[in-house]
Amino acid sequence: MANAPSITASVSALPGIDSFPFFVAVRESPTLMAALEIGHLTGISLLIGTVIAFDLRILGLNRRLSVSVLARHLLPLGVGSLMLIVPTGLTMFAVRASDLLTERLFLVKIMLIFAGGILAVAFHTGPYRSVSDWDTETTAPRIARACALGSLLGWLIVLALGVLLPYKLNE
Ligand code: HEM
């Protein structure tokens, strides 16, 4: 493994990715850039919609609805939305990596996405395991409500950062 590239070398090579011919061609094509944005925004609509619907139910809205039934309907849609968001987001990143890697808002956005993923896993392996005790007509445990509030705020901040970013980059 003596010749394996170090992590530092791999990260410092990232800005150069936007001069690869493929990414230059994507950047210079308004059609491809629009297609990427449409894919990203479609995925985001699905993700934010499912997050808002599920988290508000955990926070106490419409207690008649079964949390576990709602989870079975919404969570696959939320996870599926990432199939659109991540590849389009990574391609849009690759076409202007040099600008984005020095933009603090972008780095905060990516960190919050990771934090949101960790929070979702913590919710499912933690308070959600006892969902049968609070499935309907009952207030969810405090820890579950804290996760829902954190998730709601976190994803809305990610959305806001995504909207702000193009303005910052064009300043
Ligand atoms: C792996 C995850 C993601 C990556 C790598 C990523 C990357 C990007 C990039 C590079 C842009 C274009 C910035 C520019 O050059 O103008 C963008 C736009 C945007 N992103 Fe993401 N993103 C990701 C996930 C998300 C998520 C989860 C959300 C919202 C919940 C989000 C919301 C937005 C919004 C609203 C825009 C602006 C779109 C537009 O102006 O048309 N992104 N993203």
C-alpha cells in the first residue's frame, strides 16, 4: 500500500475535477445544466415533502394517523429522493468544484446533510423501535419529538442554503 494516494492528496486534487472535458462539456451546455437542476429540485421537493409530513406527525399533528403506516409510505419515498438528489448534486458540484470548495455555505450544507442522515439513523435505531407504544392517539416520546424538530429545522436550513448558494457564487 506504499503507493496508495493519501486522503490529503485526493482532496486537494478535487478542485481540478471541474477541468475534466466531461464536466467542461456539461457546464457549457444550458440544456444539461437545466436537466441537472430539474432532477435536483424534483428530488428535493420529494425529500422536503416527506420530511415535513412525517416530522409534523411525530410532533403531534393528526394523532389519528398511525406513525408506522405513515413511515412505511413516506420513508421509502424520502430514501428514493436521494437517488435523484445525490447524483445530480455531485455532478453540479463537479462542474464548479474550485468555486464550491472555498464556499463556506456549501461546506455547511454538506455537513448538515451528513448530520441529517445520522439523525435519521439515530431516530430509527432509537425511539422508533418502541413505536407500537405511541403509534396512534398518543404523544410521541420527548426524544422522538426532539429528533423530529431537529430534522425539520435541519432540512429546511439545507434547503435555504441551497437557494442562497447560487447567489453567493454569482456575487
Ligand atoms: C449530496 C448531496 C448534495 C450535493 C452534493 C449538492 C450540491 C449542489 C450543488 C453543487 C448545487 C448548485 C450550486 C450552484 O452551482 O449554483 C446545488 C443546488 C441546490 N441544492 Fe443541493 N446538493 C445536495 C443535496 C441537497 C439537498 C438535500 C437539498 C435540500 C434539501 C439541496 C438543495 C439545493 C437547492 C435548493 C439548490 C438550488 C437549485 C437551483 O438554484 O436551481 N441540495 N446543490
